[in-house]
Amino acid sequence: MPNVIIDLYIPHASCPCSPARNDPKADRFNTLLLDLKEQRPGLAYRVFALNTHFAMFKTNLQVAAVLRDEGHDALPLIFVEGELRFKGSYPVREELEAVLNERENTGRLGA
């Protein structure tokens, strides 16, 4: 069972048949997650794309509220242990590691 779960709510899932739709920032973040997962065995992440997991965007009340109030430009939304930590852009390694270290050192996330 993972120690930390990261949930990503993204605008669309990339399709290998359509390279024009690939998002270089999302690709870099995915590479970062894969790297961190190797370094932190207790890390797990789930990706929900609006075009393939629409129900998840409706059932998560925080996600639904952000989309209602701010629209799709607020994506991606990145939750760590159920807490919204990043909105509107993908964090760089240092930002994500700071959140993970905070969780690791205190057993919880701060505000």
C-alpha cells in the first residue's frame, strides 16, 4: 500500500496517434513522477484526464468547484494525499519534493 498518493487531473490524455496534442510540460512532469517513484517506493500516482475520466471530475467536489469557478484554465490540478497543492501548472521537481518531504517529515501536509 502506498504511503503517499498523488492525483493529477489533467485536460486531456495524450494520444500516441496525435503527437500535436502532446504537452511537453505534462511529459516532463510524467518523467519526474516516474523518477520520484523509483526513489520513493511508497509513492503512487493516478492520472485522470477530462476526456477519458469525466465522472471523476464531477464526483470530486474540489475539482468540480475549481472547474465551475475558474474553468479549464485551472488545470492541471494536483492533489497530494487528497489536498490540492498545485493548480494551473505542473510543479518543478523542487516544488513537488518540498511537499513530499513535508509529508514525510511531519506525517501530514501543511496549509
